[in-house]
Amino acid sequence: MDPGRLDHLVRAARERAADRRRSFAWAPDGGQPLVAMESQPGARPLRILLCNRERTLFNYLADDRVIVSIQEPGAALQAPCDVVVITRADRMGLEASAATLPPEIWTLGQEGGVRVVFDASGEGVGFSEGEAEQLHGFLRARGLTPGMGAVVTQDRQHERNYDAWCDRTGVGADRMRVWVHDLYIQRTFAGLGTHGERTFHDRLGAYAQRGRARRMQFTSLNRTIRPVKALFLLRLLEAGLWERGYFSLGNLGEVGGGVRLSRAEFLALLRAERGFDDLLPRLEPHLEALEAKGPIRLGMREDVSERKAARWTLEPMALEHYARSWFSVITESHASDWLHRITEKPFKPLLNFHPFMVLGCLGALRLVRAYGFDTYPQMFDESYDETTPLRARHDKVFEETRRLSRLDQAVLSRLDEAAAETVVFNAWWGMVELPSLFHSHIDARLIDRLVAFCAELPEG
């Protein structure tokens, strides 16, 4: 790329980012922004106690209004606390996490001196009546009421569904709070806080060297092969588009948690996806070929342990495959017909100067924009993002992938050039601006709610 053109793109990115920074307000669902709360002068910091050393969003908070400490298993309570954080707030992890806490915690809670936060910010599950009952039961078994608990979740519909369940089951006004946060997205940007601008310029130099002809049309990262992902990959395979892309690929049937399904069990999951019945007879014959292709670990040696690979795939690494392809197709962990969540996955191409589409929940692009990024209508038909049902959205993303994969290099180069200002802006925004805004706006709104939640605690 011509140096003058590159300088122009960076100046434009900085100007656009300065305007956006001034108006940035955190809106977790891409809608109405959360309003900042005024700090109380002279108020002491909230004392937050983590029940164990498992990674939680509270490890990344940099706010003078909170002090975070960790409870060592079997140790006595070293100091009073205002908030106890229970990690792994699912049915399997809840009691095990809480078992590390000394009994006097619950005595303080019964006296009104402690609030309990169930941290599910690292989990992608939606609202479940069974889990709501479990959390209410957990609190009541310790002499606490539901109103003394709060849930942190990735699910944008959790609060609405929880309130509806409370209304149906006769739970009164004394209910848990529900807050939206995502550990993996937070971790992505917290990790850029001290070196984001240096990383930007390093990757900018590599971006400037990208050719006007590239070996592949697209890149698609698919470590954990969930049913909707598998259906998309099978469609690419059937259409002869596999050779047009770079893929990472996990073991077929290993749908999460290390559980390996048989071929028959995995087929049953595919058949359970509503709206794909007409496709399955055509796609099933390709299942064996897809299975034989994995695992594929882009940018990593094949002999690396699965545990290390799992940690590595969370990072927005500068894969060489971005430079050798024109766009990314993100297959999200969950695809639903409601506004559920996004993961860290869409931010990988955003931080690597790569346009992308995302096959995920309804409104996934809306959630990307809520973090301050722009998307790519100049390159893709983005109407897929608000299309229902899932099958229709799946069709649109597949057809866009097929359309772009059949374009010649000259046309793709022109589309790439048209997207250049957005590509550079997104990289600057994500690596330079958003890490500090995450602390000052996104994390801060969570602390606002925590402070309000604890406002009636006894002094001490």
C-alpha cells in the first residue's frame, strides 16, 4: 500500500475514534445506553471476596471503588467483606465453588452485611428455570433472600426471562439483580491495555504489505464444532468451497467440555436443529469427509496439547492467514433467533485488519457495534444479521460466502480497498481506544450497579 494512503487511513481512523470516544456510552444490548451513577465522595471501597483462584471478570477490574481479594481454601476469613463472588455459577460448579468459603460469611450475610454475586460471565448459557431455582435455593439454604444475590451473565435476555419466571412463580419484588458482562471479551481488551498502540503499528505494517492477489478467499476459525457450525461447514464442503478458505477445525462430535459424541449422537444433534430437515439428506454423506479433515490448528503446531490450544484460541493472534485471504466468516458458539450474546470471536478479525461476517445469534452485529466498532456493509449484505428464522440467516451467510468466493481477485481487491477506512478504524479503536474505555465505561457501569446494590449494607 502506498505510504501516503496508509497515513491518510491512520489519520482518518484517529479522527473518527476521537469523535466516537467523546460520545461512547455502554449499551450492552446495542440499545439504550446505561447511565453512569455519581460517586459518593468519601465512600470507602467495596471489599470483594473471590471464592477461589478461578479466573473471573473481577480479576480485571481497575477501579478505586473496589478492593478484590481471594479466599484461600480452608483458611479463616481474613477481613470483613461486602461482596462474595461465586465463580462457575452453574449447577455443576456452584456448590464446589462455595465450599471454599468459611461459615462466618453466611452469618454476615444473614445480618445483612454481605451480598452474593454469581459470576456466569465466562459461560454462554441462556436463562434456565432450573438454574434460577438452584440459585434461589442456594441463597435460602444460607439464610439469605433472593434480593441479596446478583447474577452476571453474557445473556442479553436473562433479566427479561428471569423476571417473567418470577412473575409466573409468585416471587415477589425481592429478586436477584441481573447484569450483563463477558469475561472473554473483557480479557481480550484488558490484555491490550499497556501495549495496544505498539501492537496496532506492528500489525499496520503487516497490513500495508498485503497483496492485491491472495491465495484464499476467506478464513474461518472453528475450534469447537457445534451443530450450526457443522451444518455451515458441510454446506461449504458440498458446494466445493472448502478449497477457497483457510479453516481451523476441532474434532467433529467434541461439542464442548471434552465430551466426544459418536457419529450417531452427533447426527442426532444435527437433526435436532429446526429448519434444516431438507438439507440433511444432502449433507450427511459429507460428514465423514469433514471429520477426516480435523483437527486443524492454524498457526500452531499439531503436537501442542489440547489444553494449551484451548487457551491460545481465545487470543486475537496475528495469523498469517488473514493476510492471505480477503475476509473472515465467524461461526459463533451459539446461534439463536433472539439477541443472546457474542463471544470474543468477532474481535479476532477486527483486531487483525480483516473484514468479517458472523453466523451467530440474531443481532450479533448490533452487539459488535455496541462496543464502538463499525461493520462492513460496503463488502457484505449485512441484512442477514436481523433475519429470522435461523435457517434463513444461515442461508444468507452461506450465499454471501459463496458469492464472494466466486469473485475474481480484481473485484475482491476493489471491495477490500472500499473497506480500508473501516478496517483501519476498527483496528485502532480495538487496540488503542477500547481498552481504556472498557475500564472507564463498561467495567465502570458494572461497578456502578454493584455500588448501588450494596448501598444499604451496614457500615463497618
